[in-house]
Amino acid sequence: MKNNIVEYWDFRSSDYHTEYAHCIDEEMDVWKSIFSEILLTDKKIRALEVGTGPGILAISLAAMGHDVTGVDLSESMLGKADANAREKGVNISLLQGDAEKIPLKDGEYDFVFSKYLLWTLPQPDKFLDEHSRLLKDGGLMMIIDGLWFQNPDGTEKECSRFSRFDELYADVKPNLPLAKNNTPERITDLVQSHGFEVVSWRFLDDYFSFLERNDPPGHAAAYTQPPHMILAKKISQGR
């Protein structure tokens, strides 16, 4: 399954999110605003984006003065993130790694975050255990995801926009626990079962507005509702 997943995202790296390349500064401003809202600190933090893809979130946070590392299983995606960081004149560290077994040391991060990653994972429990391992006590985790592959009435969409996805994910998707019904309530329950205290969750209406303003024809149809953001803190061991 992992081989198929890597092959697909290497393939997608050539065009993933490029429809928004003309408005990257506007998108970065949206993420900077979100980060300012949730981090509530002027101090430099150490942060990790898991599944960084083209690196837009990691670059936005690093542009605010923070120390940011991006991890991705796809080398091609890391190449896109590196190119985007150089274009914006921002330094981020990049590392190839599996979200379910991240090659980094325990307890070194103040903030660990991901966007549109959780649904892709065969073992989301391992993903959350890794976040708990990497975070300092009291550290903050942010998960952004959405409801994919389903219509507003809950029925499954019969086709995707990418035939390569249908080909490579035919045997993968049935084995992804959160590819379907990936609701914020469901993620919240899962997060709480892994030693985290959920701080809040909300729909990212601000980011969705950005997508709609700059939407290529038909692209927003992939969203049943705005993406959701779950914030949770690692419970300190002394509690």
C-alpha cells in the first residue's frame, strides 16, 4: 500500500495545488493569520509539519520567524517544497519520512501539524502515537482535514478527477480507516484516546473563502463542507 501511495503522490507533485500558485502570497497570509490565532506567542517555537507536500504551511510559519521542519514520504513533493521555500526566501528543513514512523527524536517540538494527511494513512493510530512522542509535554497538535469522496447526502462519489488515483488507490482506499466519514467529531474522539486534550475544533471558513475566491472551475466541488481544524495538547505526564 505504501508503495502505491508514494507512487501516486510523486505523480501528483507535478501539479498538486499549482492552480493556486498565482496567489501564494494571499494563501500564506491566510495561514499566518490562522497560526497567529492558535499559537498566541511571539517566542520562536520549534515546529514540524507532517505530510508537508508543497510546503505552503511550513513556509508560512517559518516566514513568521519560527524553526520549521517539513516531513513527507514523497521525495518529489519535498522537491516542490524546497523550490517554493527558495522562491519565497524562507528557510525550512526538509526530511523524507513516513508519518507513521517519523525519523526524529522524542519530545523536541512545541507544535506538530498536518493538512489533508490523516485520511491517507493506513494506521492513523500510529500517526497519533508519533505526534505524542515528538511533542514536548503540553505541546500543541493541529490536524486539518476534510470529508472526501462523498456527496453532501453521505453517499460515496463514484469517480475522481484523477484516473491515476483510481488506479493506484483501488486496493488502498478500502484499507484507509479515515478515507470515509472523516468527521471532526470522529477525529476528536480518536485524538482523545491517544493522550491528547482537545482544545477546540472549527471549520476553516477563512481558508475555504480563499479557495472559493481563487477557485478553478469545478475544483470546490471536491469539498462537501469547509475543511476542519482540530487543536489538541499533549497531556503532561505529571498530570
